[in-house]
Amino acid sequence: MYEYDEDCLKVFLKNQSQLFDEPVAETLEEAEAFLEDCMAVIVDSLQEVREYFEENGADVDGMSDEELEEASEVFALPGGQYLVVEG
């Protein structure tokens, strides 16, 4: 299980509309519970984002790093990490 730090939770709260039509969380606690429930992952690079999607059956072969970073499931975190949330 991942530990979601405050910066991660704030990024998700602020940008959750890129993945969901309606807010799924309104507080840091709700965001943490939601991310735990959907088993969101934190990875260290776009290469690891690509590997995560490939391991989970997504076809990302033709996607550039920029396209991958702009995917609705991918949230760029401060410090260069990425949060991947499957909606």
C-alpha cells in the first residue's frame, strides 16, 4: 500500500476533474481514502508510467512521453514523480 503525502493529495484534489466528471473527494482525507480504494500508484518517471500501463494491458506503444504525461489517469507530482489513478 502506498503512502500518499500531502502534496500528492493536494495535486489529486486540484486536478481530479481531468479524470472524473464530478469530484470524488473534497478533503485530503477523502482523497487519501479514494486513492487507497482504487489502488493508485506513485511512480518515479514516465518510463515507469509506461511500464505500469503495459503491465496492466494498456496499449501505449504509439504514445509519446508527452502524450503519456497528458493522459487523464496521470497526475504530475512535485519533485518529478507521477500519480497514476485508474478511474
